[in-house]
Amino acid sequence: MAFIGTRNGELTFLQKVRNINWLLVLLLGLVATTGFFALYSVAGGKIDPWASRQMMRFALGATLMMAVAMVDIRALMRIAYPFYFVSLVLLAIVEFFGSIGMGAQRWLDLGIINLQPSELMRLALVLALARYFHSLSYEDIGRVRWIVIPVLMIVLPAGLVIIQPDLGTALLTMMTGAGILFLVGVRWWKFAVVAVVALAAMPLAWQRLHGYQKDRILTFLNPERDPLGAGYHILQSKIALGSGGLWGKGFLQGTQSHLNFLPEKQTDFVFTTLAEEFGMIGGVALLAVYIMILAYGFAIGVRSRSQFGRLVAFGVTITFFIYIFVNVAMVMGLVPIVGIPLPLVSYGGTAMVTILVGFGLVLSVSIHRDVPIPRRGPFDLF
């Protein structure tokens, strides 16, 4: 790929198209198609109400993904801080004008769609942290005073999400930020200090948790304490996972989901639906495709010439991994239920589009991997 015949590292449109990682695009489409079939099945063999809408959302997300992939990586760097500030303002607006659903005030009703600003913030946070650390040397990262700003960039949106209240999404936001801090070389002892402080604050945090949040944690520790109440979800999920066996019951033959024993079968517990119908083999096959996507994301980051590009690719990939890990561990009873969707498979609009736009950023890093990005001051907006 070189930049022969271009000026200042600019690529022509045809060069960009040729440099798109089409195998990564194909893998993303394969996962989404698996989701279409899962939603078709849980609706009793009907394309409505979930599969048809999910297909339209995927079409929109895929279009945006390809559009973002064509954007010059230097332009992405210029909009990183403004995008973060806009996302932060939207999170604050949710507190006053947000729509309430499932016990939390998370969405902004824009008429055409319901926007969940916390999903946008995860992308904005990745871009902003990548922009900040692109300007620092390894020696600067080792100094505490240069870490205060990125920590605040992580804590502020996480705090606004907790107020909604959405503890699970807030924890995922902090995990994404912590992953980037680790990758840029923040010393391990600083993470240890934060962990000690967090452990010391747990009694106070427990007192401030909502009742349903305490129930989720207690149910995680002992699902049988309330089998018809708080423990119902995870117990039914385990029954469905076990009943699928090695090869599954067959497409459209899942009894737990079709007889409505399995709650939230189209969103949080869609992996359970797949495992019941296609067995452990089907579940492992889906996870294998996810692993290939993760491998491509990290490989694109490693090949990027710029620190900004590396951190964007790594940050999006880490976020994707966290989605997968938490959802699958959740339906198996390995972590408390926190309402995190299985990426590109669970029914949901903002999550689907946001994930695809995120991979548009990764594709842009791949296309522009050799584009030199000058180092500016960490507080320069443009």
C-alpha cells in the first residue's frame, strides 16, 4: 500500500476501497446474520417483530461503518475531543429529559430513534483517550500528573451513567478506560492503589446500591435463594444451556425460549437461545468467530504506524471483548446479571449501530495504517 502518487499521505477513494479489510467485514456480517436467525427463532419462526427491525438497523450500521472507514484518521483525531464533550453533554441531558425504561433513565427520544448516550460515550472515550496519549511520551505516562486528566475523562461519564442508574454500563465504561490505561503503560501499582481504594469503599457503595442491584449480586452468589423471583432468570438460563447438550435441539426447537420460560430471550439471553437450539457446538462456533474478529482488531492495532491508530483499534476491540465476555459469563451465572447485550446478536438499535461504527474506526485505522500523524499538545483541540 504505499502512498505513491498521493500528497501528504492522502489516499484516493479507490485506494481506500482496496485497503478495506473485507474479511473483517465478512466476519461481522456473519455474526449479525446469526443474530437474525436467532431473533427469527425466538419470535416463533416469524421475521417480525425483531428480526426485520434488526436487519434494518444492521443495514444502517453497516452503511455508517463503511462511511467512517473512509474518513482520514487525522480527521478522526481532530474530532476526538469535541465528540467526547458532546457525548458528555448528552449524558447530562439524559438526567433531565431522558426516557425511562427497565428501571433506568438511559435514552433520549429523538422521535425516529431512541438514542442511548452511554453507548456513544464508549466510542467517544476511546477516541479521546487515544488522542490524549498520542501526544505523550512513555516518560510522561509514568508521571502521576499526566494521568489525572484521563482518569477524570473516565470517571465523569461513568458517574453520570451510575446516576441513571445503570451500574453495569458504568462498570463497562471504566473497564474500557482501564484497558487503554494498561496498554499505554500505566504502572501496575497505580491500578493496585485504585483497587485498594475501591475495596475500602465497598461498604459505602453497598449502602448506596438500589434494591434490585443488591438482589442481583446476592442472587449471583446464591441463585436458589429466590428461584421464582430474582434467581429466576439465571436458573432458567442454566436449564436452557444444559438442555441443548452437545448438538442442540435444532433450529426453531428450543423449548425454554419458545414456551417463554426464558426471560429476555431476544436481548440479554439470546446466547442461551442459540446454545439450546445449536448446542455447545453452535455456541463454540459463534465464540470462534468472535475470537477471529478480536484477533483482526488487535492485529490492525499492532500494524498501525501511529499511537493514535493503535489505541483506537485496541480500544474498540477491548470494548467488543468486554461485551462478549460479560454477556456470555452472565448467562452462565459466572458474573451478576447486568443487562449487557451480546454484540451484533442481541436485539437493540443503539448498541448495534454503535458497535458497527466502532469497527468503522478500526477499518479506518487499517486503511490509513501508514499515514503519519504529527504529535500535538495533549490539550490542543484541533
